[in-house]
Amino acid sequence: MDDIAISHAFIDGSIVQRKKSTTNKTLLPARVQLGVMAFFMFLVTQMIRSNLYIARVGMMQNENATNESQINKITWDEQETGMVLSAFYWSYWITELPGGLLAQRFGGCRVLGFSVLLAGLVNLAFPLACKAHYGLAAILRAVQGLALGVTWPATHALSAHWIPSIERSKFMTTYHGSAVGTALTYPLSGLLMAALDWEYVFYVTGGLTIFWYAFWWYLVYDTPAQHPRISNAERKYLERAIGDSVASHKSSLLKTPWISILKSGPFWAVLLASQGLMWGTITLSMQLPAYFKSVHMLDIKTNGFVSGIPELCKFGFSIIFSTLMDYILRKEYLTITSVRKISVATSEFLPAVLLLVLAFLSKESAIVAVVLLAAASAVGGASSSGSLPNIVDLSPNFAGTLLGIIKTLTLIPGVLSPNAVSLLVNSFGPVNCWFYIFISMAVIYLTCGTIFVLLGSGEVQAWNQPQFKELSTTVENEASVTNCEPNDNNSETFPKI
């Protein structure tokens, strides 16, 4: 029986043979490989999403430039530009919820991989679409939105199978690969446009996506039981640490409790906290190049480097903050609910204060603006310990579905934010409008953060599945799992995330 337990897995009420492991030793634990690949997935998908924001600075015609410098330029007016910028979010929301349901039913690995690959291939064709007609460019951006709508819920579904609760905050820092993606896109795009031309911004991003997919296809699997190269020690640890809080993605018994979800106060709290965070993130990532150009008159190279600084600060802060929060949870200094509320307050209240200061200093030096924006973005990185893991906290079984619902509603900030900014620009001018933009962002942050502090929770909800309960994962549990079955010669230790 021991041999059968090692070579077979109990899935969906039947015993199935595990894929034979080619080795019990890997350079990195399998869940760390998942984290690395998820980080680069968010990096390349954010490059796909944001490369147009900086490329438009170099691709649009300039009335004050010479005729020679206007070769290979695009002639879109403000309304057409706003349409192309927002087109991504026309469709992005459509596949958010279906993406979570598909990942819940079939597993997130293939759903996510193929979708990212499609978005990268479309990126290669985008320059031709821009030259043909703004409508065609908007259609391709909408196709990319459809493809990338599945990324967040599919990753959440994968994390529920792979990441124990005491490692969840640190794993969620991989989502801030999007911040690094933005930070790299701006300076890299500036260099490419200065050395070559604006089309190469899209060609390079598409090529990097294809390169990423080759590694994803080889390294990532839906569950530890399916992974052919995972060590026995890591598999046993994950089975013990995660326990039965998450069922097999093919379980016929797993039915989504829609009514209970919609009646849940903690769910609405994390939904609103996520929306507030998303409004600020989308607005800043879309508009920072335009802000530095119109208010501080920065050239394209400087603009690219400066616009990327806040995103790098966010990633760095998220690593430090999430490590601290996971340590607090592991030592049980605070409850998981307290950790989530502190994290949401940090990621939304502090940026609100800094944006209020920036609103009254928007015409000061570029250095002051960069420092304030870098600080506001940095503390936003606390979301890796707040609203992001809280979705998995509430229901590991339905994490992909919950995030699908939440991300579907990014339709609101994704579509309204660029159009609201365009309206403010037309009403108050390209310089004075920033006072109103920063004030409105601060109000949204404060409102959504306050609701989470009042209603949020970090506990697994009863509707996750009455017969399932996540096992406690303390340091003592980890030690006992690592040392379990001392007669198993294949047991070995492995690093924590």
C-alpha cells in the first residue's frame, strides 16, 4: 500500500497513476518555479498592456515638428486616441469570470498559457493595424483584452493548489511583475524609439512573450500531483499544508455558491478594495508619460526612465512588506484578518495622502513629483499582502471565480479612467487638469480602503465548502511534514518561498 500511495494519487474519487518523476531533485522547488514564471507572465502581459501608453508619445504627429520628422507617424485626434487606449478594457472584463470558471474546471495552466501567447502574437501585428486605421488598432487591442482577461483568475486558481496560506503574501508579489513590466516598458520603449522606431516597441514585446511561453509550457502544471519533477518532500508538504481546503479542479461536487458569495460582506469588502486599487493603478500607468510631458516638459528618453521609477519602487516595497507580513503570520503575532486590514490600509490610505499633496504641488519641480509618485506607488505594493491574497483566504476552492468577478468589474476603472482624464484635459487644459485627477484618485482610495477596514476578513468563509477546512500551517507543521515518514529515502528538505 505504501508503494501505491507514492506512485498514485487519489483524485475525484478514483486512484490515478502519478506521472513518473524523472528526478527528485530540482534546482528550485516546483512552487517557486511557478512563482518565477508567474512573475514573468505578469511582466510580459503588462508590457503588452502598457507599451502603447509610452509608444503614443513617439508615434503621433507633432504639429510643431518638421515634415521630415513626421514620416511614419500616426494622425489620431484626442477622441480616437482615447478610444484605442480604452479598447483593451472593452473586452478585458468579458473573459475575467469565464477565465476563473474555466481554470476552476480544467486547471489554469493551459488556459493561461495559450491566452498570453495569443496576446503576444497579436502584438506583433499591432503596428500594421495602427497605420491602417485607428478602428483596426482598437479591435486588436480588444482582442488582447479578451486574451489577457483570464490571467489573474487563472493564476489565483493555480495558487490555491500550490501556495499555503503562510506563503501567500510573498507569492502575491509575483503579481507585481506587472509593476516591473511597466517600469521596463517605459525606458526600453524610449530607447527603442530613439534608436529605431516606434514599431519595435511592439515587436520586442511580442517576441518576449513567445519566449516566455516556451518555458511556461515545460515548467508549470495545474497541481502538485500532476507535476512530473516535483520532489516527494515538497509534494507531501503541500498536501499537508493545503489539505482539503481546495478540491480537485475536475471535481463534479464543486458547485459555485453564487447566492452565498453575493451575500458575503467580506467578499464585497475585498471587491471594493480591489476596485479602488485598480483605479489608481490604471490611471497612473496610463497617464504618467502624458503627465511628465505636459506638466514637466520631459523629452521621450527622460520621460521613459522617470515614468518607470514608481513601478520599480512598488515591486521593491512589496517584497519587503510581504516578507514581514508572512513572518508575522508564521509567528502568530497578529491574526490573518488584522494583517489583511493593515495591508489594505497601507496600500490605499497612504497613496491617497501622497496624491493629495501632489495635487497641490503638481506644477513644482519634476524631482518632487517623481519622489511623491514613487512613494505613492511603493506603498501600493502592500496589496500583495492585502486585497490580492485575501481573495484566496476567503475561498481557496473558488479563488479563480472570485477574482473573475472582481476583475470583471475592472471594466469600470479601465474604461472610465482614460475617458474621465480626457474629459478633464478638455475642460481644464493639459496642465491644470492634474489637480482634479489626483484629488479624485485620493477620494476613491480613501472610500474603498475604509470599507475594507470595516467589513474585511481573512478567514475561510463557510461557503467555501462545508466539508472542507484548511489545515493549520505553523512552523511546527512544516517541520513535521518535512520529517514525515522517516523511512522514505526520497524525503528531503527544501527552501521556503
